[in-house]
Amino acid sequence: MALNGDDKDFEWEPPTEAEMKVIQARRERQDKISKLMGDYLLKGYRMLAECCDVCGTILLQDKQHKNYCVSCQELDSDVDKDNPALNAQAALSQVRERQLAAQSAAPSQAPELNGGPSSSTSSQASVSVPLPRPEHCEGAAAGGRALLPPPAVPSPSTPAPTPALAPPRPPVSPPTPAISPMLLEAEEAVLVKLRWATNQLQSSASLESSIQLCSLITSCANSLRSLKELSQ
Amino acid sequence: MCAFQGAGMLPVEHLHLEHVLQTVCVLESVVRRSFGPEGGQVLFTQDTGRAMLSRSGARILTALRLEHPLARMVVECVLKHSTVTGDGSKTFILLMASLLRIIHTTACKEPNVSHAYNSKAAAEAAAARHLADKMLAFALEELHDLIAVGVVPYGSCLSWEDFTTQTQLQAHANNHCVQNLLASFFHSRLGRTHCDLMSNLTCELLTHWEFENDLPSSSLHFVKDNLAALHTPVSGFPISCSRLMKGQVIHRDFAAPCPRTDRQPVKAVVFTGFLQPKLLRAEEVLELGCGEEGKQRNIVQFSAWAERSLERVIANLQRLGVSVLLSAVKQSAAVLALAAQAEMSVVECVSEDELSLFARLSGATPVTDCWMIEPEHVALLTFCRPILLGAHRYVHVAFHDSEERVTVKPCSLVICGLGEGQTDQYACALRDAIRMLLSTWEPTGVTATTASERTRQSNTSTSFHTDDQIPNAAPFKQCVLEPGCVIAAGGTFEFLLSHALLQHGSSCSICDDTMMGVPAVCQLLANALLSVPRQIYSHSPRRFLLTQTRLLSSVQNHSHPFSLAHKEEHNTILIRVGGDCECPLEEGKLTKHCCREADVSPKAFMSDSGLESVSCKYQVLLAVLQCVSSVLRVDAVLHTHTALHSQSHRRPNASWDGTDDEAED
């Protein structure tokens, strides 16, 4: 094992305020865990020499020789509440963060475009920052489940994406290296259909077609959700 | 977390700082609620249905089921500490947890970036280790002086004479006496109801066992060593039935109903071996030699000869007028029969401690060879009769007065309790009180060598006696804690010491901006110390702030704690702090005189909340720092599987040089 491992650990900086908050929250959680474990010890549980595989807390064993992890089984998981797939609040905050970052990063992104894309398209890409569509957010908040993939697919709102120019993803989109390109294509295709259905819905007049368009939108959302689950 | 290493195939678990912290925090949450005068009690129930209430930290910690090696190591350290000082197990855990928390915070904020470590966790661990070592070094060198200067002047020095002449100073306002010290100890251990009773009993016991012309600590040593023989637990009675009995109680009954003898003095002999040796034992060969006329002897003749010799022994005893035989072993039926015939009572299977105490008090040596019984083996007793204590019958002896032990009036304490558990609890509290008094009156000047010895001893499981012999070494520095130094309870020690630490840190001339400097260490230690009074006053944080401000303002107002006319005497006392450690009789009287004459100590310091021993607190702090630094050195745990046990047994392995993950210079 090389002695000089990760380079990024060499330059260490003091934790920022956000990180301090996280540290504080973690400490409070640890205090809660300690208190619960102390109560269990006084009840006659046995403190084992092993740690939980998931969270690293020391395991307890009750009188029936069943192992018990205080933090996994009693307290709300520390990590789950940040997972947008499981928590609506986290999803909303993630969307907002991306939005903020896209706004700040889009101007910096513009100079990186070189070659093929003309300046007009680049300016178009920089100007038309894809705002999260309201129905996406509402769907996520109401359903409370898998969020539609964030509008990090920065397709500008032109109906037909220019094939030559693959719009650069803004740096805010979380690099998910696990998503295979096939899934990405599938997502794009579904999104395109979704967009088209939405446009149609806006302009439709008959009840029957509206209902059908809505069901199409629902099925598109479902397929996007399953695509998201697949990618995780 | 678990990594398999190499060909050894032993699972190695790397311990991170968080694990250590979590383990100790769990132990802290267990003892925290029983801490302090307002702490609660823990109800222990056994599977047999037996229930017991206790507040003793050592008892709570031993009752926990802990398989985690680090937790067990910490509990062992606590137990070893409490066998020496008798008190402070919960304080130990609280201090340790707060120190670890502070070290963890500091190490995370500023890890040692100068070394190239592979990961942030390793850097944090190294920083924590350095910090703990630095704190320990500081404590070993300078803490003693800080306490002598910053805390001791605000306390008082109890002298042994105060305690023995307590009956004369009946209602002294300040009540600086050993009784108060004991009462506050028993208050924290047993509760408010019985603390006075127990402290009175203990004081009476100690008064009786005082040796003339000797240091008070020697009588405390004697009582501590012989405590098992000096007290009798009796269950089934309320504690108010506890009393002192003259003489010694031997915890055995007579082997046969003894005839009442009215002659005085009663003569007794102590036997350590068999009067009639067993003839045939397993794996032994008895060889019968040839007798007169070349005839082969047989076993019948041999046993007849053995009986005749036994009769001769008994006749010898009768000639000496002995009427009581005390034996360490179980004698044979023939001996009992012959003794009954000769109107002698026999007590069998007496424990060695009791026999040695008996021998010491009576001045008679035990008989080793029963064919040679001389008058010096005969002990003179005033009486020797059975006594019924609770459900058991014991033998009660009283010694004939001899010139050697004029001041010692042998007495034995009968401790009553409603149930067995309760009685046991009172007896343990008594034992710990004696230990606490001993460590108060014999504050050991801890040198660096004894400190390192203690670190090693606290890590390995040594027997009780090894730990007990902490040498009463010469003082390391000039000033030594006076014997009998006490201070008001309720967190005063911690407040004063943290204030002194902060002042020392700020006045330190070393301009050391790094984390490892002395001012930083003082600051961290001062913060950690405050966790103890914070826990004491956890029910009312306002009282914490009030007490703190009151004490600190008094400290600042009184640059000299004794600011009245008796300044010269007090100056001599303070100068004496820097001098020798002996407390001659005249100066002892001086202390008493000064304390009694003028209300010198400001009321801020001598509150009604009782007294605490300064040296016990100091030893707790040192022990905690040593434990913390040795616990932080552990960075890998090897899980070993032993063949004998079905479950795997795990032992911690302190790897001093780190694993191969770290790049150390």
C-alpha cells in the first residue's frame, strides 16, 4: 500500500460552518445513542465486542441472545434522511441546491464550450437555465417517493434538441457514474415524451384526450422512477 | 472494520477514536444518574429473585455485562482505583468521558498535519494520543503544586487529635472533624438516613483501635488489613441495632456444647495443625517398622500408640489449665471426644486472619508441634463464650489486659441490615470509608516511577495486594499534600482547580501557539474538570452558576484565605506546606487552636454540604489521565479464539507502534 495515498487528504482545511453543523448533529446523535445503550445495559443487555456493519455502533445482545443495534433499529437512520429516494424533504432540498448551483455555475460553464457549438447556442445554453418544472416538484412532494431525475439534463426548452450539440451538463448535476448510458438514453426518451405530452396537455381541449395525456404523463413518471431505482 | 491480515488469519479490528469515545460515553450514561448527592440508586435483581439497591459505582459497573474489551479494561481500571482510594469510581468515569470528548473535539479541529498520515482518522488518532500524553506529563509535574497552591489553602487540615477528642468539642460550629468527612462519604454512598449512624460507629471503632505513639495511618492500616475479622455482618435487624462489642468475635461456633467454666482467666491455645494426624490418606504409604523383639508391628498397635500420644497431649493441656482450643483445621472425632472428656471446648476451622489477630491481641504464639506446648502458647482470656448474632452462633472472646496494649481496647463491630444485600452494602461502605481515610491521611507523593507502575498495573490484572503497595515515597517536590487535607464537597475542588489551571495557563510565559502548548493543556483540563460539578448540579443549572461565581469571587476577594488577626500562625501553617511532610504534635494542636478560635475560613468554602478528601480527588484525576493515555494507545484489537471455551474470547492488544497504515517518522 503506497504510503502517500490520496492526494486530496494532504491539503487539509478546517471544517466549514456547514460541516461544523453536521459534526454537531452527529455528536447529538451519538449522545442519544449512548444514552439508549446505557439504558439497555442497565436492563441487563450485554455489550458485545462487535460493531454493526451498517452504522458502526457497538452491538447489544439481549437475554435471548439476539443482537440489537440501537441506532439502526431505534433511531431514525442518519443517512436515510438525506437520501432523496426515500425522503421528500431531501428531494426538495436537493432540487433547490442544484438550482442554485446551476445558476452560479452556468456562467462559468460558458467559456468551456469550444468547438462545434456556436456562440448563440452556448449563450442559449447559458441563458436558458432549466428551471425545475412545477409539476416535477409537486409530484415529488406529493408522492414522497422517487424523484424524477433532476433537471440536470440541461436540455434547453427548445422542442428539438440540436443533435450536433450535446448540451453540456452543468457541473451541478451529480456525477452518477453508475448510470449506464443506456439508462440515460431511456431517461431522455421518456423525458422527451413527457415534454411532448405536457405541451399537448396545455393545448388540448377535449376531456378524453386530457385524461389520456395525464395517464401518459403518469406512466412516464412511473417509468422514470423505475429507471432511477435501476440506476441506484 | 474487520480486516484479515496476512498469514495469521486473526481478525484485526482497528479502533478509532469514535469507538473509544462511544464506549466510555455509554459507561458514563450508566453511572451518571447515580452520581452526586441527589443521584438515584440502581436496583439490582438477580434471577433468584434477590433484589438490592445500590449507589456504589464499583458495584454498578461490575454488574454490567460487558464483553467489549475496551469497556472491560476501563472497568478494571476503575476497580483497581477504588481498591486504593475507596471512592470516586463514578467521578472517574465522568472525568474520563469528558476528557475524551474534549480531546476528540480538539483533535478533529486541528489534526497534526505535519506528519504524513494515510487518512484523516489516523491523523486524528495521533493528535489525540499526543494530546493525552502531554496532559499526563503536565499533570505528573505541575498539578501537585497547583493543587497545593490553588486548592489546599481554601480547605482545611483535619488533625487526628481532633477526631479522638471529639467528645469534648460537642457542638462546634464549623465541625471540621473526621466525623463530618465520614458523614459526607456515607451520605453519598448510603443515603441521608443512616450516614450519621455509620460515621459514628466508624469513629468509635477507630478510636478504640488507636495505637499509642504511632502515626494515625498505622492504626488505619491495621483496621483496613484486619477488617474482615473486626466486623460481623448480621442480617435481619435494622441498622440501628449495629453496635460495638468488646473483644473479638470469632466467626465459628463451638464444635460441641461446652461446659460453663467460671474460673478466670480462661486459658486458650491456638493450633494450626492436626492434633491427631490422619493415619491413612490417599496415595500415602504407611510404613510400620519393627518393634522390640523383632516383632512386626501391625496397624492396631500403631493406632493404639497414636491414641496414647493424643491422650498425653490432652493431659499436658489439662496440666496447663487450658480450657479452650482454637484450631485452624477440622480435628478428628477422637480429639473432640477426648477434649469433651477433659472439659475443654474446641473451636474448629477458624480462619487464618482471625487466628493471627487473636494471636496478636493475646500475645500467644500458635502451636505448631503439639508435643511441645509451652506456657507461651497459652493465651489469657477474660471470657470465652458463645454469642448469638442473628441466625448464627459465634464465639465471643475478651482479652485479659496486658501492659503491651494499653491503649488498644479490642472491639468488634456488629453491622446489622435488613437483608443480606443491604448488610453487605454497609460492610462494603465501611471498608471503603477506611480506605478513603487512609488515602487522606497518607497522601502518597506520586513520583514518575510510581505513576508508570500504576499505568502498567492498571492495564494488567494484578492481584489486590500488588496494587496496594504503592510506596509511601518521599515527596517528589518540595510541597506535599498535608495528611488530612479536606475541602468542602459539592464541586469546590473542581472549581478551584480549574480556576487555578486557567490562571496558570494564562500566566505561562511560554508563547506557544500550537495546540500542544501548556496553556492549551491547562485550558482543556480546566474544561474537563468542570463537567463534574456540572453533573452534580445537573438538576439545577442555576445553582451551578451561583456556586461557581460565589467561589471565584471569594477567591479573588481573599488573596489570602485567612485574613484575620491570627496571621502569624497561619503563615507558619502555610510555610509548613512547603516543608517536611511530618505533622508534629505541636503544630497539630496549632491547627486545632486556630480553627477553633477564630472563624477564619470564609463561609464560602466551608459550607454545610460536607467534606471531601483532597488527596482522593487528586488521585482520581491522575488515574483518569493515565487511563486515558493508555486507552488512546490501543489501536488494534485481536480477536483470539481459545480452544477451551465454546464462545470466542477476545483480548485487547495494545500495539504501541501503530499499524502499517500509518507512516510515522
